[in-house]
Amino acid sequence: MIKTTICDLFNIEYPVFQGGMAWLGTAELASAVSEGGGLGFIGAGNAPAEWVRQQIQNTRARTSRPFGVNVMLLSPYAKEVIQVVLEERVPVVATGAGNPGSWVPLFKERGIKVIPVVASVALARRLEKAGVDALVVEGIESGGHVGEITTLALVPQVVDSVGLPIVAAGGIGDGRGMAAALALGAQGVQLGTRFICCAECVAHPHFKEKILNARDRATVVTGHTTGHPVRALENKMTRQFAAMEKAGALVSELEAFGTGKLRLGVIEGDLENGSLMAGQVAGLIKDIKPARDIIREIVAEAEAVIRHLHVLGLSGVRA
Ligand code: TUI
């Protein structure tokens, strides 16, 4: 079985993380992934701090294994969510959509592991100096808020720029993707879209089905004019958003239009009017199964790929 420094650092069996998805990274999913030997994350998204506390307590009731909370730094509740993470002494904190640098000492003082998500070498370098434990390096293939660089190009550039363990994210949906990430110098992978299609995920069944039926070009990125581009499955909502942007809508108008749309899509299952954030690997996903089986299958497939490359004398894996 693939073991890397990520397993030792986070006290987990397999170096497979679940992305902390807003609305979907609940106690059900996070505990299932952690129980399956990976690292599950509660996705704080724009949720109030007390919702996050409840999810932390529910996760603890379901698993004694390590888990994390992903703090979305654009959230109006980010400060209060961080307070809850500190009070509850969650084992791991991840962050998205911003620079968590000033918070790092507070987490470290309480023995909380810090693994921010970055989409650039510059932020990776800054956060290494701030004392984080590891980095999730996320490419533009991912769902939700995206950077500008592909995983294939970004991961090796960050690997060459910092001395921290790296978890690759964006565009990884199976064991071939995991093997590729390890070949680029990452020591682990984070998957979001693949875990939407797992039995324990609270996503609406119609949303899961839409992912199963998706093709390679099913997603689009909107929101460049807001400064916060977002990848989602193309639908009426993304077409309306794009039309508003083209017509020169104000950021405040776009934000007002977007409010509540993620829940409408992924929880209520309104496939036309809701936002269906998902990554480019949507077209790769063909079944729904328990998180434990997804993790085992990905790791076993990655091992088979790496063995095959060794047989061919082609392996460049630095695990
Ligand atoms: O954060 C994510 N993915 C997300 S957050 C989210 S909720 C949301 N909804 C609407 C609009 C925006 C967000 C849905 N999906 N991934 C991690 C990630 N972080 N990707 C890119 C970044 C990032 C981008 C710029 C991190 C830092 C950054 O710059 C910070 C700085 O100060 O340099």
C-alpha cells in the first residue's frame, strides 16, 4: 500500500483527502472518508460558526479518527469559524480562497495541523515561511473557486519551490490521477467531485446523477469579473451569470444573484437554477459507492499504474 509522509503527518492510513466542499462536506461525508482511512473535511463554506461546531461534534460521534475543517476565508463568518476550530481543537485545519498566514500561530499553539489550499507558487512560499505543516496545491481543473494554473503545471513548480509535503488537487478522480500526482512530486491527493458521488454524501440524488452523466466539457468557469472565478456544471444558472457579466453587471448584482444558489443546486436538486459546483473530472465518474471503497480502489489503481511504469522502466515517482 502507498505510504507517504502525509500518512505519518496526519496519522492516516492512505494519503487521500476529501476536499472541504460547502454544503456537502458534512459530518456524514467527513466521518465516512476518515473511517475509510483517508482524511475527511467538514466544509465550512459560508455557514455560521455554530453549524460548524455541530458538524465537528457529529463527526466526533461517528469516528475517533483524525478529520479536518476547511475554512473558506471569503465567508463573512470566517473569523468565528476559526474561533470554533480553535475551541474544539480540531486535529487539522485547511483553508480556501485566501491567505490564512496571520492565523497560523494560533492553530500551531493548540497543536492543530495547518494545510492551506494554494493555487500559486507565491502563496505557497509565503505560507511555508508562516509555518504551515503542508500544502494542498490546487489546479484550475477543480470545482468551485479556481486559480489559473493547471495541476500538471502547478504541482511540480510548487514542489521545486518549497520544502513542505504537498497534496495535489484538481483534476484527480481515479488511481491514474493519483499516480500522476505522485510522479509530479506530491505525497498525497485531494478529491472533491469523486466524493460527491459517494453513498454517504448528502448531495441531492439528481445532482449525483448529473455528474454520472457529465462529459469532458460539462463544466464552465464564470465569475472572472468578480475576482472569484467558480467552476460548475453548465446550466441555466451559469448561462444567466455569464450573460449578466457580459452585460457589465456590478459585482454587487452578481453576488446578489449568486446568493443561495449553491444550496439550491446541490442540496435541493434544482439542476437548472442552482449552482452545481463540480470539477472537470465529472466526466470520469461512473458510479456511486461508499467512501471506503472509493479510497481503496483509487489507491489500488495508483499502485497498479506505478508497478506498470516500473516494469516498463519509466517510473519517476519520488514518494
Ligand atoms: O476555495 C476553494 N474552492 C471553493 S471555495 C468555494 S465557496 C465560494 N463560493 C462563491 C465564490 C467563491 C467561493 C467553492 N469552492 N479552493 C481553494 C482555492 N483557494 N482555490 C484557489 C484558492 C486561492 C485563490 C487565491 C487561494 C488564495 C488566493 O489568494 C490569496 C492571496 O491573498 O494571495
